[in-house]
Amino acid sequence: MAMILLSNLSFGYEGSYQSVFEDLSIALDTDWCLGLTGRNGRGKTTLLRLLLGAQGAAYGLRGFTGSIQTKVRFGYFPAPVEHPEWLALEVAQQICPDCQQWQLERELSQVRKGDSFLICNIRGGTPSELAYTATAVERFGADALELCCFTPIGTKMENLAIHPDEIYEMIRQVTQKVSVPVMVRLPHHAASSREFVQAVERAGAKAVSAIETLSGLIGVDVERGRSRTPTIGGYSGPHIRPVSLAATAMLSQLADCQIASMGGVEDALSALEFLMLGASVVQLGSAVLLGGYGRITRTVEDLEAWMRVHRYGSVEELRGIALDSLSPFEEILTRRLHASLDSPCGQSCGEGGCPCVTACLDGAVVREGDRVRVVRERCSGCGLCVSLCPGGHFSLRK
């Protein structure tokens, strides 16, 4: 038996004209089974958070008067997750530091995933640490694992990014310890390297995902002279899609295993780009964080609608169809091309003027009155006007 003693407890939220508690004194026995009942806003959750605040817990409330005395430790669920990037086991250890690891593993093993197919994303700093985490997660009920050995946060083996034999050892120790399929997430440089891809497959991985987020900073607050983020982290989203598309095209030629493309997949059309370059599946990450889980449903529905309109019966019919349009750079014939105005452009593109005109450093695209024309003799054939013209009026010709 232990007691929880509240003496002359008073508390009110800032800006509220009425206190939640005023001079509350009560003695609670931890052997009792108690329930707090009352209408919304009457202080049930507030009381629990005050108990937490007395012990300095992250979710606790402070600023009360009076005293809270007890020898027991309080817990509150659902508990706030301060570090979403942590593993579930790490979060549980922070919330309940007095628990033994075997107790936490036993509790986590009771999580019910229903009829979903659960792919667990894990990372580790050494081969043994990664293998240990993999076996624990498999016991928790994972149906497959995605190994994130190159995540641009946390500690990593020093030469992992440049030595394929080290990534081979990381993966091999995992595949030897677990029975579920293993997928490895690769950064763009490894996804384009035959040596890295072969090391991954030789180690027993059944699939690769690419690309890993890029190392980046949000920016610098120039007025304060401070970085907008306290450390370098992972950068993803639509702006890295060109890099991801190139990695998917390379993997389609280098890898015999399945490819899960990621990095810039935000809707059905961007998913189609990756599938047409040979992706087996695509992953949505940032898009879901910014748009919610409904983004997944919309992407699938829009993809199915697009396939019906374009008379595709299955994804297999379109997978990889864009690869034949690619050639090695060395095989591209060098020939002089010039910009051609294929249709009249007599409308201004807006207050900023025509980007085709302002961006042409050769001065080959000029505006004369309300019309635009190309001075062929000045054109170097860079193709910038073709990319920038919002009306699609330009092309490159001999």
C-alpha cells in the first residue's frame, strides 16, 4: 500500500477566469480501484496531468500551488511520442525506464495488426545491432523488414557508404537470423552502383527500395544567423523525384530483385512514372505526412481510373515500358539542333513576361510587339525554351 497525498492543490489555465481546482486536499490509496467521472472540462485529465507534472514528466502540467506527495511513479496513456523517428522499443523504454527489456518485448508482441501486411522499417549502427533489432521485430509480428542502413540521421559505420562489402555484412547477418523477406533501402549513389546492388542481392535481400532521403537542411534564418534546423536531416518530396526516377531506371537494369520506388511519389501520375521505369511497387511517405492517409486511397483510385481510360488491364502491361526510350549517354548522337516555334505565341505569359524570352542567354528567342520569334542564327540548341514554355509552343529540330 502507498498513499498519494494532495494538499491545498489549486490550478487554473492561463487566460481562464475560473480555476479548475481550488484548495483540493485528498488522500488516495494505491490499492483502491478508482474511476474519475464527470462532464467534459471538469478536470479529470487535468488532475492526471498534474500528478505527472509533480514528477517532471513531459506530458505533465506545472504551475500549480499546494503539494503532491507520493512514493509511487505515475504513468499516462496514450503517452506522447517526443521522437517519432525512434523505434517502438526505444519509445517504450523512455516512457517506462524501470521496466526490463523482456517485459517491453512481451507487451509489444501482443500488438494486433489484423489482416494488414506489416513491413517494419528498422536501422542499426552495427551488423549485430541491426540483426538483434530484426529478430525482435520479427517476434513482434512483422511480415517483412526494410533495412535503413543509410538513413542520414544517427550513428552509422564509417565506411558503409563507400564499401559494398560492409553493407553486405550488415544485410547478411539479418537474413541469416530472420525468416521474413528483407528489403534494403538504398541512397541514390548505391542504387546506381552495380557493386552495391550485387552485394545486396548476394546477402539475401528480396527487394531494394530507393531512394533514401538526401542529407539536407531546411535553411538558414539570415536575420538571426541560425540554422532553421538543429542538425542535418533527411530531405524528400517532389523535388527529389528526378533523382529517384534515375535510380529506378538504373535499378531496373542492375537488379534481379523487386524494386520499391520512393522519393517524390505524391499522386497517381508520379506513381505511373516510376512504374513505367520498372518499379515493382511505389512508396508514399512525405505525401501521406502532408496530406493524410486519404492520399493513398486517392492515388490508388486515380491510378485505376487512368488505366481504364488508357485501356490497360493490369500494371504489368505498363511496367517498364519507358525503359526502351532511354539510351546510354555515350550512344546519344551529337547533332546540332535549333529551337523551332511550332505554333504562334502571341500572348504574354504574365507580369513577368515570357520565360522563354527572359531565360534565353543567347538572345535567340525574342519578342517583337505581341509576337515571339526565334533567331535561328543565335540559337545554340540548349532546349531551355522547350522546357520553360507553358504553352508548349517550342520544339528542337535539325
